[in-house]
Amino acid sequence: MSDARMPAGRIEWLQQRKVRDVELAFADVHGFPRGKTLPAAAFIQGQALRIARAVPLQSCVGEFPDYSFYGEHDPDVTLAPDYATLRPVPWAKTPRAMVICDCVDHDGSLSPLAPRSVLKTLLQRYAARGWTPIVAPELEFYLFAAHGDPAAPFQAPPLAGGRREAGFDAFGFSALGELEAFFDDLYLACEQLEIATDTCVHEMGPSQFEINLKHGDALKLADDTFLFKTALKQTALRHGLNAVCMAKPLPGQPGSSMHLHQSIVDRQGRNAFSREDGSESPAFFGFIAGLQRYLPELMPLFCPNPNSYRRFVKGMAAPVNLSWGLDNRSVGLRVPVSGPEARRVENRLPGCDANPYLALAASLGAGLAGIEQGLTPDEAVRGNVFKQQSASLPSTLDAACGAMQAGAAAESLFGAEFSRAYLAVKEVELNDYHRQVTTWERQYLGPLA
């Protein structure tokens, strides 16, 4: 357990709700919740829980990289609860609670392999300057009918009258109304999890939606995004739906992003991206320059799966470039129109399949490096640059991992142990991916054999 004792108010909260069990959870490299469950009485008494140090590195196919990446003797870490994150589990029938944990090595330090550790360590560099990053994620996702056959395509769920959406009903209200029961339960879960939501819209794909989270502290918003995606999937299952955060679940349809709005406030609560006269500050330009310089080396943290790169299609509002501009959705780095106090940079590269802790760490880390090194960005672009997009970013996960390994940005920002272990996980997954035989190969190559 952590050195901090559980606040008395939290103990009373557990007892008043008659909570039976507490889930001690953390996000693995994919953002998937893992951990252990403890009886509430044992949790209150401070019983320590440990788990294998390798667990944050479990690949999406269930395999682990070599022992050398997490310890030859397969050591444990301690699950240290962050009591401020203690929440009810909204979808539990029997009263249950959950708490987000840090993974702590035997020497008492944060395990560098856990994504929450990566973000917390990066945020310490901002704190040393007296700065606090403020972020706001925008989360796009699809709602599909129940789906048990991975060989079959996803389908939009049947709505009133039996119809299924065909797409391109962007900003319409009909599907939102017909799926009212699901959204009511999702918003109730968000209230119980203390997740502050903002705008909700129907996006361009069939049964594709976007829910934005209100801006705030970076670690809190990473925790909230982690909890939101868990609540989204659990709530969908209760309604016979399948919530999918893949970057590109349907061919020929828009992908799902996780745009990140980012700014910095100083000790006085002022936006560090703005001068006193309201003009852009050197920190603003340095932040953008850092993103332009280092994002190509950090793409596996924004686009972590082979499917992630299918989202980048010219003309479909998923810019695969490092241009920046004011109120321009064709660029990878957009500066929304705002007053000086709300000046921010929107990173439009991450997909909704990205781990929020790692995507925020990578984006904020690249921006901070640009400020520290006094980098200067390219000139802001005007007009639509979709048709001018060049191969300024890797177009496959293989190429992205190669760029991350060849560059120095990841190890400089997050340390060698995490960076090398993360690439080892991606190697396990890519080896499995490249062994698969796809529907496309059977359809077009089978007749030629």
C-alpha cells in the first residue's frame, strides 16, 4: 500500500454504502483495466496487494515480452491506491467500489512500466517549472449491435422501427433520442464516477458519437478518460450493445479519434501560452515546435495498433501532417479560436484506441521539450492542406516503431526501461498480426492460387 492512510471520510463512505468488495485497478499499456479485488473490510484495514511487475506489459494477444524487460525473476509491484479516485462501480449489482492504483516497485519508487507512472513522472517536470498542464480529451466511438464473431463486420444497432443507420447523420438528434436509455445510463455512470462531461454529438459514421470531457488537470483527465472508456463498454453491454473505440472499425467510414486540447497555467493561474498583452508567448510557439519535432518519433503512443493507421485517409478529417494553423481542421495541430486566457493547442493525431496516460505524456512531453530547447515552429498554414499531405508521419505501426526505436525522444522523456519494454510489447503484437491471413487475401488471392 502507499504511505498515505485512507482518509476517515472514505472509510465511512464505504461502510455507509455497504460496499462488499473494492477493485484495485490500473491501466496496462493498452489502457485496459487490470488489477485485483479485495474485500472491503480488508481494504479498510490496509491489506497490501501485490501483482506481477509484468502485468502492465501484457500484449493484446495475451502474451508477454521477454523477462529481460520486466525482471529476470518475474518480480512483483505493490498496488498503491490513490484514495482520491475511490468511486462506486456503477454497473455492479452488489455494492462494489473501485480505486485507481499506482504500481510501486520494491524500493518504493513508481514502476516505470506502468502508464500512470509515465504520466506522473512527466508532470513532475512541469511542476518543477511551476506549471500545470490543462487538458481536455474529445472521445469518438461507435455503438454497434452485439457482436460475437470476429470474422463478421460490425453492424449499427437496430433502432426504432428496425432500421439501422447507414451513416452521415452528423450532428443529428434522431439516433441520440432512440438510444436514450443507453445514454441516460452512461451519463449516470459518469456522475457516479465524478467524470465531468461536456458536449455530446452524433459524428459522421453510422452510430458514431463523440463525448468531450471538461478541461482540467492532466492526471485527473487521464484517470477520467480511463474510467470513461470502461464505463462506456460496461454500459453498452448492459443494453445489448457493443461500444467500440477502435480507430477504424468500418472500411469506408470515418475513424474515431481522441483529440487532445492542451494548455499550461502558471503559479498565478495565468495561461502560459499568452503574454500579458494577449499575444502568443514564446512557450506557445515552443510547445508547437516540440510537437512538430518529436511527434514522428512518438507515434506508437498515439496510434498503438496496426488498425490505428487505417484512420488516416485524405479528406476524412484525420490529418496525417504536422502543420499547424488557427481554426483549421485540415492540420494535425489546430489552434481553436479563443481569448488569450483559453489559448490552447489541439493535437488531432491520437486515435480513440490510444492509452490516455501515454498519449497525454507523449504530447505534453514533446511540447515541453520544444519549450526547453527553444525550438521554433514552421509558419502557420492557411487553407485546406488535406490534398497537400505528405508522408511526414509513419503510415504503419511497423514504421512508427522503427522511428521510435531510431530516435531519442521516447527514452529522453520516459526512460529507457519503459521505452524499450513498450516496443517489445508492440513486437509481440506485430509478430502475431503478420501471421494472420485476412479476408482480403482469401477474397482476392485465393482465386489466383
